[in-house]
Amino acid sequence: MDLQAIYHLLRADLAAVDALIQAQLHSTVPLIKQLSDHIIHSGGKRLRPMVALLSARSLQGPPQAAITVAVWIELIHTATLLHDDVVDASEKRRGKATAHTLFGNAASILVGDFIYTRAFQLMMELQSLPLLQLMAKTTNKIAEGEVLQLTRYHDAAITEADYWQIIDYKTASLFAAAAQSGALLTDTPGTAQPTLKAYGYQLGRAFQLVDDWLDYQAQHPTFGKNVGDDLQEGKLTLPLLHALQQAPAAQSALIRQAIEQKNGREFLSTVLAVMQHCGSLDYVQQCAEAAIAKAIESLHGLPVTPYRQALASLASSVLQPLYHE
């Protein structure tokens, strides 16, 4: 089952998700409407809502509640992107101008806050304490992860354990919540809840690993990224961390200099050569593939349905950019 087949399987649910997102982002304040329209038309694969929908469907959860949860997931994700782009001073996302470049930092931050509060209002409609607890915990984890990453910018002393903590908090936790929500929507979640949570965490890890891999591979506009953005921002992601640890002393010192200074992209060609020599991008690819294998394996305890198959296929699709030519 490819990604298009999954979209077809969920076509009615995803249409309902899009309609509810537009309704939730509606406001009589003109600037909110303008910025929200920009967000709605900026693209995105809706991976996290799809995880929520497929998880619920795989356990025969209530469809309308699943749509509500899927929209909550996407609203939280959207709000974090608005804030992230301001913090990172990103000019492009998915190949298009970021909101803060068009509307300003203040507007992006405040509309991000508006979207956060909309998400909480929406979840109140379900009157589910377990889901509200999950929402609050996940949103807090994401914020912790972003702050943790911020404090480690231009820090060459970061360890691989630090890296995993950052991506587990800021990325994997939301994927895990999306998957786990499907079990929480049923009356008897049982072992399905830890099963789906494990799936979501591994999927989220792989998603971030692929994104970090792309930063040293992808050229705009194919993936909407520019090579070396993370290096320029002083983000020590796994490809760079592996090269730093594996390179000979002189090359390792050069990478450390690139991380600690504010002009990291000037070192890009040299850093890419070191990564090639050390097999750093191959290592990251192997980590992503291992995470997806674990995600798929974790699904074996779920009932055999087209939705379980779609969860496995969705996980596999995350790896596609690694094999793009």
C-alpha cells in the first residue's frame, strides 16, 4: 500500500479534518485570517493526523472523535512550526516563504498562541480526561524539547544521548500522542495503548532522522530545504554528531569550529567531505531504517485490518526521501 492508497483509504476522514481545521482557524481578526489562510495553503502531508485516524480506525474507535483528535494534533504541530520558524529565522518551509517573513515575528508568535488555545478548546469538546492529560503532557514535552535544543545551539559538547532526548521531546512525542490517541478513544485500550505509543515514538524518531539527513542532502525546491541550514544555525544533529565523533582529530577540530561559530555554512563543503569519509549519512540512514523496522514490528499485536497495514505502509513512506534520486 503506497501513500496515495492510504490517502484514498482515509479520503472522507481527511476531508473532514481539512474542513474542521479551517473552521478552527477562523477568526474575525483580519491578521489571524490572513496568516491562517497562508498556513492552510502551505501544503503538508498531514502525516500526524493520518496516524491518529489510522490508529483509531484500527481499533474501531469513534470516527468523529478521531477526526477531532486528528485536528488537535495538526493544530499543535502548526503552532510549533510558527514558533520554530521565528526561533530559527527560517525563510522557507516546504519551499515557500515562512509566515514570519511575510507577516513578522510578532504576528507569527501570537497567531501560534491563538492556534494552541484553539487546540485546547477543541479537545474540551470530547470531555475525555485521559486525552486532555495526554494533550497537556505532549504540548509541554514539545516545549521542553525546543528549549533544550535552543540551549544547545553552537554547543560542540552535545552527546548522542542529548540528541535523542531532544528529538524524542520535540518530534517523537507528538507522533506518539497521535498514535496513542487511537487507543484512548476506545473503552478498553489494554495493550493497544503502549503498542501504538511505541509505534508513534519510533515513527517520530525516523521522521526527524530523515529530516536531519536531508539537511545535508536535499536541494531546494525538491524538498523545500537548503543544504546546511542546521549547520548555519549551530544545530548539532546526528549526521554532524557522528562525523564529529568519528573524524580524525584535525577534521574533528574543524567541525567543532564550524559548530561554535556563526558562519557554519562557510565550512559546508569540508564538513560534507568529512561526513562522506566517515559514513555519517549512511549511519543516519541505518538508524532511520532501524526505527521504522521497530515501528512496524510493534504493530503485530493489533488486529489485522487494512488500517494496520496502512500504519505499516505509512511508516515505510517516511524513508522514501532517503532513496530519492
